[in-house]
Amino acid sequence: MNENATGEESSVSDLQSGRLSDFAYSSIKEQLTRGAYKPGHKLPIRSVAEMLNVGATPAREAINRLVFEGALVMVGPKTVIVPHLDLAALYEVTQMRLALEGLATEKGALRATNDVVDKLLALQEKITLSLDEKRYGDALHDNKEFHFTIYRLCEMPHLLSTIEALWLRVGASFHDLYPEFAEAKYGVHNHLAAIEGLVDKDPSAVRAAMENDIRDGYRRLKKAAQERLKRQ
């Protein structure tokens, strides 16, 4: 085999590996933003590779990328976990969420069609049922879709990517909302208020509802973080 052929095969192999790495990264990122893993959950490279049906190298590259971004934490030579947010990080992320998610909501609220409203109502029915049946992981999965169905209406891709980055950091911590958040139905009330605002074509009302949802969640997450500190 000549040198050119060898070089071409190497380039193809590198390209395929890069694509698989991007696929693995996107898949794990989406799971993190949807709260698929609780804080403290371990993500061994072999398990990730098997779960995503990719090789060890793409899985390792994806995990290292998420460690660099702070979404995962290396706690040992071969041990990577989903971290808890400390109080300072939780406060900072919440302040950014209020500003950016509020902006996305208000900018896109008037673009909500009847189909969008119907989709949100269907999502909320699924969320409420999951909460009633204590399937909190399923509730979190659909909760992310509910929020981003509204945020995408703003049609501002850079804003959306920044909001995604915030959810990447906080998604796992949403497990601390339950069972209290489910029993009090804070999120249900806020979501229904947001839908009502969309129907009424009232961007300020929709923004207020979504900001209330973030604030209510922050109070519960802050309490959970403080309780963890006391146990340490």
C-alpha cells in the first residue's frame, strides 16, 4: 500500500472517530440536561461506550469534553461522576437562567401558534401524570421539552445555546426538587400560567410564569444544598 492510500485511510478513520465522538457528546449532553442522571452517578467509559454503541475512544473523548465544560467531574483516575452544584454555583446559574430564559420567553411568546399550545398542554399532561405516579425521571425528561418548546420560539440560536449550557450544569440537580415540588405542584401551576399567557398573547405574563418556575425551583434546590452541607 502506498503512503497516499495509508494517509487517506487514516484521515477517514479520524473523521469517523470524530463523528462518533460528537454523537457521544451530544447524546450524553442531552441526557444530562433532561436529568437522566442524579448527582453522584458514575459514568464509566466502558458503560457509556456500550450504551451508545460506540468505541471506547469516542466515549472517552465525549466524557473528557464534558469534564472540561464542568458538566462532569473527574474524582479518580478512571472515575467520572455527575456533580452536585454548590450554593454559589446554584445561585449564579439561577440568576443567569432568570435573565436569559426570561428574555427567550418574552421574545418568542407572540409566535406561539395553536399547535404550540396544544403541544404544551399534551406535555403538561404527561408531566402531571408522571409526578402523580412518582416517575420523576420521566417528569424531568418532559419538563425540559416543555421549557424549550417555549424558548425556541424566540428564534435566537446563540441565546438558546447559552441556555442549553446552563441546563447542562443544573439538569442533574433537578432531582432534588422531588418529592416536595411534585406534592406542592409548583411547576404544574407555573406551566399552566405560562400556557394561559401564550393563549392571551401576553408576553409579560408568560415571562413572569417561567421566572416564577425558576425561582420556586431555586428555593427547593437551595434548601437541598444546605441540607447536604449540614450532613457533611
